[in-house]
Amino acid sequence: MKGLLTLAAASAWHRRVGLGWVLVSVALSTFLLLAVERLREDLRTHFSQSVSGTDLIVGPRTGAVQLMLYAVFRVGDATQNIRWQSVQALSAHPRVAWAVPISLGDSHRGFPVVGTTSAYFEHFRYGQRQPLQLAEGRPFAAVYEAVLGAEVAERLGYRLGDAVVLSHGSGAIEGSAHDDKPFTVVGILARTGTPVDRSLHIGLEGMEALHLDWFAGLPMPGRRLSAEQAAAQDLTPRSVTALLLGLKSRAAVFSMQREVAAWRDEPLMAVLPGVALDQLWEVIGAGERALTVMSALVAGVSLAGLVAVVLTGLEQRRRELAVLRALGAGPRRLLALLLLEGALVTAAGALLGALLALLAGAAASPWLERHWGIALQWQHWGPAQLGLIAAVLAAGTLAALLPGWRAYRLSLADGLQPRG
């Protein structure tokens, strides 16, 4: 076996130029497979940790995925709101430890505005139950104060003390700007890699003050309140978009969910964030599956190149194989020789691709964590990554079966016969 391995290595080295390109192709395809799988796993983990520590998310009766989309990811709009009386009743429920109301609907230069309370900064968690932290400044306290997400501040160049003008809805309609009631930036959150980074946060009182002189999405004719006049009004919210609940006991989550579903004052629903996030991932997970399929196709093309190179070289090696047959190498030994050559090239390519994946993960991990909050577990390979490497090795060995079978069928007379 040792002699056969030495012969296979020497033969591969003799044809190193052609096989070298195949090796590079296998390495790149292995790198792509490992990188996509690692990124897919870490993205899913990051996605599922956009909100953590919240037991239930309460909203108007709609789909669980839709509620998660607008309550957590700020995508889409709520069809209805929750009345403030229901928010107060749920917040005072004996099973509820804390409650964070969320009011959506306004924006600023394409970024969503989130109306909430100071409890948001105290109880909202993401990742491994990590709390929100301020990179600069403090939480809002007055009516016209705002706290910016990290991406908002970075992309729009805001600093503490800057004034921001919010817009009604998406801000696409002319005249939708609340330019008579500007907000002052008093805080900038540290980057989280979640939708929090792309949000502006104001108090519920500020959200209410913006809309005192608006009705049905339009300014009320003849009623224009200045910022000071609006701040002097009763700013108790009339409704909110969603409510984040933390319970005193996780064991009560299902009974509380049923109680919310049977709420008499208005039709409500409560979803478990983990379950809803899994459902949402199934909806948008087609992209990750497409990437995996594309990576597998690239690997297949690389292995097809290996077959083509070995088959092409086989026609030029017929005399070499015939000499080996004449020296006593049987057909099975020739088959084993070509299988070994294919396995060696595939193994070298797979190892090179794995090394590239490790180096790329080490280089990209700090950047991804700093800008997107995605922590790549590049130094820890799980069964999925090891299984992919094994699959590439097995596929490369199987790909060498075709030229190996061809060599097996070559006859001694065919190899020695001069060709005209």
C-alpha cells in the first residue's frame, strides 16, 4: 500500500500543472461550502437572538409572523393597535413582571421611529440576554428627546445635541414632516447587530405630541399646535402597536398566552418570540438553502473538472499503464492507483479550502461583529462542517471511479499497440 501511495503521489506530481488547477478549484469550492454553512448557522443564531428575555409579544389579532415582523424587525405596518387601557391592565397583571409598550408608524429619512418608555432600556434584551448599552449620552427623559440606534447615528452623521425632524409614516408624502416639533438627540446606543441599530427611539409622550394636531394621517385644518403647546397637553397615549411582556415565571407563559387570546376588551394575541422567529426563518430561509445548493453545484463542477483532467490524461498514459501491467500490476491495482490519485488531489484541495475558511473567518469575524453584530464561530467546527469536508473527500474519490474503471478496462495489447 505504501508503494502504491508513493506511486500515486509521484504520478500526480508529474502532472502537477493540470491537477494543480483542479486542486485550486476543489479548494475554492470547499471554502465556499464551509463559509456558507458557517455563515448560515451563525446568521440563524443571530436572527433568533434579535430579541431575548421577552416571554410574550402581545399585539392585535393577526399572524404571528406579521406581528414579529413589525414589532421586532420594524418591517410592515400593524393593521390595528392595542388600546392603552389594555396595556395598563396587562402591565398590572399578577403574572407580569415587566411590560414594554412599542408604538410605531413614523420614520426619519427611511429609519423607523419607535415610541416607548424608559423600561425599554431597562428590560429589552438581545443575543445572550445582553442589555442595551449607551455608547454616548443618556436615555430620553423629556418629551422632545430621542435616542438613536448606532447605524442611524453613523449613517446620518448625528451627534449629541443635534436636532432631528421626524416624518409621519414613511415620509414619502409631501407635507408629512413634523418640522414644527423637532427632537434633540440625547443618546446613541452601542451597536447590537439587531433592528435596534436602525431605529430612533422617543418617548410615548413625544409620539403622542407629534399627532395631537393630526387626524387619519393628515394635519387637521385650522388646528396647529406648537411644540410648547403640545407638550403642555395631556400626552397619555391612546394606543400602542405592540407590548413586550416579561413574566414572573416562565411556567405561566402558556396560560398567559391563552388569557391574552381570550381578552374581552379587544381582540388580542400573544406569541412566543422563539416560536415565531422559527416560523419567520422558515419563510425567509429559502435564501440560505439556495446558497447551499449553489455551493454544492460549484463543488460538483470542481469534481467534474477532476474527472475531465484525469480522463484526458488517461489517453496519454495508456502506454504508462501498459508498462505497469507488464511489470505485474493487475487491473485492480491500476484502479486503486487512479482512485488514490483522485483522493490525494481532493484531500489536498479540501484541506487547503478548510485552511482558507479558517483564515477568512478569523479575518472577517471582528468586522462582522463590529458592523453587523454577527459573531462567527470560526474557531469551532461542528458536525456540519466536518460532514461537508468528509462529503467532498468521498465525492472526489467517487469521481475518480470513472477514469479508474476506464484504466481497469484497458488491455495490455491496446496499451502497447502503436497508433497510426
